[in-house]
Amino acid sequence: MRQEDIWDAKAAQSYDTPGTGMFAPEVLGPTVERLARLADGGAALEFAIGTGRVAVPLAERGVPVTGIELSRPMVERLRTKVDEATVPVVFGDMATASAPGSFRLVYLVFNTISNLLTQAEQVACFRNAARHLPPGGRFVIELWVPELRKLPPGQRAVVWHTADGYLALDTYDVLRQHVVSHHVRYGDVRDGEAELHGVFLSPHRYVWPAELDLMAQLAGFELESRHADWEGAEFTAESRSHVSVYRLPNGG
């Protein structure tokens, strides 16, 4: 699966869920607040900017935001919210594409580094972030912690969410650190059967925090902080995700 094929016009049309899910104020508010502080008065670059879930409110906070994005349909959706002058976007792969300008912060949210399906591409993403930053600049990644403890020996799939008309499960290839998320939507169940409304598949390469830290070191970053969420909760062995802030040394 190519990422540009996954994030097509249909995916872009259904991506935004205003006021709920990852667009809920209690989710989005702390994200934007933390990123605004980390930008430290400078401009920010978002890798995989998508439809502007984070970039638009961050720009409204007064932080100049530029984006890099592979999917044209996702950017077309973004353009219904803000114009190119407000949030400029460079089309390309976040592991290699360059954006003009000077930035104090590069950020990559909502597990998106896992969309790069090889370790080499993920390392290249760190190096690309470093190329866009001056000494002291920060790279922020939000990422889930692989839930392999839920996977018994011999079992390849784990259901991680259920709701009326919706089922989400992951299938694992632990040899390659690959996981495919299956989002299944269906209608009312009658006589034990349900009408299938759609299935969305999203492949990922999962990354442990320690491996992420090594990637950062290869690109010249140092881990500045790691928390369980955007509000600064302690990261523990039971945390399901993390917000990791990496910083380039100031030098001298």
C-alpha cells in the first residue's frame, strides 16, 4: 500500500470529525497549547499536515505554520479552512521534502511517523527534521506504545475498539514490526448479519520509545522530555502513548 493511495479523496472527505475524537476540544486544546509553548516565539513546521487539524488552530494562536504533506486530497480539504498565505504547504514525503523558511519547531502528531514503513525511512524523517532546525530547535513526536502484551502467542490480531456500527482491530507482523489497522463500519445487525458500510486499512511500522531515541541520536537530537500526553502526565510502563520532545544541542 502506498500512502498516497491510502489518503485519497474518500479518506480526506471523512477524516475530519469536528468536536469529537481527535478533534475534541479536550484533545486538541492541550496539543495546540503545548506546541505553541515549544515553538518559543518562532515558526513551526508540521510533517504530514493533513487537513490542518493542529496547524489551523496553532496558526490562529499566532504561530506561523508551514506544512509538508504527501496527499493532495488532504491539502484540498485544508484549503477549505485556510489559504496558502496563511498556512503554506509543500507537497512531498516528510522523510525527504524540504520547506523554505526558518523554524524553531518541527512536529509530527497522532502516530504519523509509523506511516513510514521501514526503519531507514523513519531515521530519514528525523534527519529531515534536523535539517530544518537551528541549534536548540525542537522536534516533537506523538506516538502510541505497541500493545504487544495483548497479543498471545500464535495470535495475529487484537481488537482495540468497539462501538455501535464500528469495529477496530490490528493485525501484527512481529518479524517486521508491521501492524495493519482495520477500521470496519457496518449497519444494524439483523438475524446475525450486518450490512458492511466500509473498511479502511492503514499500515504502520511500530516503534518502541527506546528505538525512537536511537533514531533521534543518529540525527543529532537529544531527548529533552517524554510524557504520557500533551498535558504532561508522567510516562510509565502502563502508558499507551507518549509525547517525546527532542532538541538539537545549542553547540559552543
